[in-house]
Amino acid sequence: MLRFDFCNMMSAIVKEKGFSPKELEESRERAERALDSLKRKSPGFTRLSRGQERVCAAINEKAARIRERFENFVVLGIGGSALGPIAVERALDTGQSGMRLFVEDNVDPERLSRVFGSLDLKKTMFNVITKSGKTSETMAQLMYVANALDKAGLPLAEHITATTDESGGDLIRIVQKEGLEYFIIPADVGGRFSELTPVGLLPAAVCGHDINAMLKGADYMDKLCTRGENNPAALYALLHVLGMERGINISVMLPYADSLKYMSDWYAQLWAESLGKRYDTDGKEVFAGQTPVKALGVTDQHSQIQLYTEGPYDKIVTFLKVDKFREDLTIPSAFKYIEDISFLGGKTFGQLLEAERKATEYALCKAKRPNLTISLSGVDEFSVGALLYFFEMATALAGEMLGINTYDQPGVEEGKLAAFALMGKAGFENKKAELDAAPQKDRSLIIE
């Protein structure tokens, strides 16, 4: 269903910038230890592909009721609560579901004003997603929506469903007080690993997608990514970790399909937030991580590829390609008197896209730039579930190899605390005083 081509990571293709078979053989034990460690820890995301039959049945039943009554489904969430639903809907949308999905993953007032102002509230269901219920951005959106529904005389319980922690946090208190329907985020699954929980499954089901097939795809990939030999996730992780140790500190995700464009956004959070750590698990400063960069073929052949082929040797490029598109168009033989374009006539746009990808792959190899290709036979629920799970496993294994905690995000907390203080949250007076005492900006360096 998925094909993993690592040939262009090897020295046989990209010469001294690649990896030799000897290096991989010498690192085999490292990869095996990482896999054994991951199996012992058994993080929550690794158990999601099985045992969710009752959850899926409840989600499908709720989704059917939503589709019968509403035209708009609005996700209120940020980070892992938003990027996954966006990526899956973009991948699977064929324009035939009849449901309009909005994912409000920011608090830009102009966008919120346009989106909320354009919605018929009577025909809109809101899905608020936050595990803790303390996410300021999401809770602010919920407060706005609740007020708008109240002014319109519409019951909150008929227009808001929640996805949150079962017992802790502020959102579950609101759920219980207001009588909202809700779904549970498993306690041992973090936000960026939560797309195969109700966080992502409910929006997908509402939009008419087969969530059971998504989980079957993930289960298929779990079998590939837990075996000792020919493990694609372990090899992906190992090659990137070895690259980091060589100073290759950028991971470029380059899909050649618009349907997979937002997989890059989802991957960026997963890879950056999971692996970007100051300390290892022993408390030693390591400043681990690799910066993810998102691009799109062929669009970014005309904006970024120049850097990738002739800039610093600091990148690994991952191509995502689709073997068979759901639709294709033939390029007509127009303007036959223009010889420079006549060769295009009779070819399909799918052929052109793949030719562009192969050409970019060749150019990177010729310039000794490591790259790899992940091919999907087609884009459907099974392949999307498999792809999501592959990257989650690869990220988790990379974290094991780096010796860091893959699942926390301490670097995010300081900004959260400062935002609480600046917005006047009770209990953060000391943090506000700390902010007030911070060095002031040099006004000579501000040009107006």
C-alpha cells in the first residue's frame, strides 16, 4: 500500500554525502535498542489502531446525526487538535460530502470575524478540542461561540460537542455543567499523536470518511514498523538521526500532490515538538532536534529547490508521491505552431507532475543531496491512516535513538505562562512582575 525508497540516502547514489552500508550495519544495534525500548514503553498512540470499535461506532453515530441536521462543522482547536483534522480532510476531500469543515486554529480577530460572521448558527455544529481545557486560544473561541449561541437563543448542548480529557481539566467541567456530548482523548496520548483518537476521527467521520479504514491502515503500518527486519520507520528515524549527527539539521517534506499538502504542516509539529529538546533523559544538555520545512511540488520547484540543490548540505528531502490520482486531465494539443510546448499535447497532468518530481529527484542526486521517496498507491482512508502512523512511529523511534523525552514540550510552557500573565490570569502576578522587569528594548533600533 505504501512504498519506501531509501536508495538516494546512500553513498552509491549521492556519494560522500550519503550513508554507506557499513554505517547502517554498525548502527543496526542502535535501531534495535530503540525499537525494544519503544515496545517496552508502549506509548498510548501505538495502541490506537486496535480496540476502538466501540469508540468508532459512537463517533459514526454522532457524525450521522450531525450530517442530517447541520451544514457546517467548526473545529475549535490548535496544534495537534487542528493540524491533523486539516491534513486528513485535505487528503480525503472529494467535494462531495456536503459538509463544510472549518478548523479555527488561530485567534486572528479578522479571520475569526469573517468566519463566525459568515456562519448560519442554526446550521452549525462546533467541536471544541482541548485536553486540559486550559488552552487560552481554544477556550477564548469557545467563550465567543457560547455567547453568540446564547444571543441567538440556541442551546449550547445542541450546537457544541467536546473532545477532552475524561476527568481532569476545565473543559470537562463545562461539559458536565452544560450537558454537552463529548468524546475522550486517552490520557496517555499527547496532542500531536492524537489524530487517530476522537480528535481526528470525529471530524473525519462528519465529513463522510471511513474512520475504520483509517485505523486498519494504521494497524497495517504498525505491523511493518514493529518488525525487526525491513522496518521503514526505524530506517527513516536512523537515517535522520545519523544525519543530525553530521550537521544535517533540516528535514524537508515535499509532497507532489495537493491532497497531501497539509501532511507537511502536521509533520512539522510532530517532528519539531517531539524532537526539539534541550535535555536528554539523563538531564544532560544536548540541544537535539531537526528543523522541519514544508514545501509543495511543483509549486516550490520555483521557489525553494534552488536552495536545496546549491545551498548548504544541511537537508534531507522526503518526497511524497501518489501512484494513481483519483482524477486526471489530458493536456490538449493546442497552439501547435509553438514548438516549445507542442510536446505537452496528449500527455496528462499526472504524467507532468510525476516527470517534474523525477526531475527534481535527479537534480538533488546529481548535486549530492540526500533524499528519499514515500509512495502511496492512491490517497484513501487506508493509506492516510498508514501514513500518519508511519510518521508517528518514525518520530517515536528517533526520540529513542536521541535519548530524549519525545512526548513532552517544556519549551512551549514559558510562552504559555507569559501569555497568562500578560492577560491578567490570577496566580501569575509574579510572572507579570518578571515580565515587567525584563530588559527594555533599545529604541534606537526601532525605526518608525
